[in-house]
Amino acid sequence: MPSMTETPNFIQTSSPLFEGDTGTLRAEERQLLVTLLRGPYLLRSEKPNLWNTLVNSRERVVSRLNDLFLGLVMDSDLGIAFCRQADLGEMQAVPLLRRVTLRFLDSVLLLEMRDRLLDAEATAERALISADNIEEILRGFDPTSRTNEKLFKNHVNAVIARLLRRKLLIRVNDSVRLFEISMVLRLIFNAEEVAALKAAYEAKRLGLADSDEDVPDDDETDEETA
């Protein structure tokens, strides 16, 4: 049984941080909460202080996320954490996270990246991919590669830019041509979501879908923001 001197979570645990402040989280916990909500990820390697706050205050921060119908995904081995929309079943609630949409070329590259990541993990190597590799992978799926090389290269650069922005690709030593595939890719797509991506991929490959149609992305972590 807790002692009478313990401070319940719902009681303010520090002095107000601004006029009228009734918040219950400490300043560093609030910074952590904002970082998780802004996304796309909290990386231990980038923000070790906030990561330590998450380790020490996980229960309190998760409780605040739950108040917003959000859950926390955290992998201590990889040093990655992010929030995602909770599965509410039939319950209706206004979603806080904005759903993003993957274009077909994005999905093609993501499936290849995921396979390369799994292969690299099996051999304990870094999962690297070059701009030339990406161009080769996408060439067979973009009809502009046969009619307009400049436009095709623009498409390739746009795909790379989107995945860099979502931190699924990481530049190697500030290189503009060599990238590392982020380990977070293993976390954000579960088996069901990968199967859906593959189905859309196959439909597109077989010409069953319009070439300009976007592929829905069920991932609720990348550039989704409050």
C-alpha cells in the first residue's frame, strides 16, 4: 500500500511553468511528450536526454498519450520510440495523427528496402542502398523511364526526398548518393500492413490499378502530426 507521503500522478509534481499552468508533467516530460507528438520518431542517438526521460517517466508519459487515444511503440534495443493511433475497435474518436499516403513508387522502394534490411540483419551488416540502386529498382515501375529520362529522375529524387524526410532513409556521411535504411522500418509495418502493401504492389505491377493512383499507408507514425 502506498505511503501517505507519495505524490499521486494527478497532482502537480513541480512548480507551475507559466501563468495559469495546471499541468502535472515536469518540464522535461512535457518536452518529451511534444517531441513524440511532433514525430516522426524519437531516436536515442539524436536526443539521449529525452530518451532517458522516457525511460524514467514512461508510465506518466504513456498515460498522457492514452488520454489522446494514442499508444507508444518503443524498442530499447534499437533506441527508437514513436506514438501511433490506438486501436479503438468500433469506438469513434477524432484522430490526432494525420494519415499520410504513399505513392506507388514509394511502396515499391519500401518493400525492397525492408527486404534488404532483413537480409542485413541476418548477417549483422548495415543495410545500405545507393541512389543508383534506387533508380534501377524504380526504372521498371515508372513508365516515364522509357519516354522522359529527366522526368523519371525527378520522380526518383522526389521518392528519395520523401523517405529522407520521414527518416526511413539516412544519408551516410552526408553523402548525396549513399543511404542507410533506417531500422525503424522494421517497426512501423506489421505483417498485416506489409501484406497490404504487397497486394497493392502486385495489383499495380499487373496493371490492375491506375498508374497515378496512390497506395494507402496504414502506418501512423511517419509524418503524421497533431
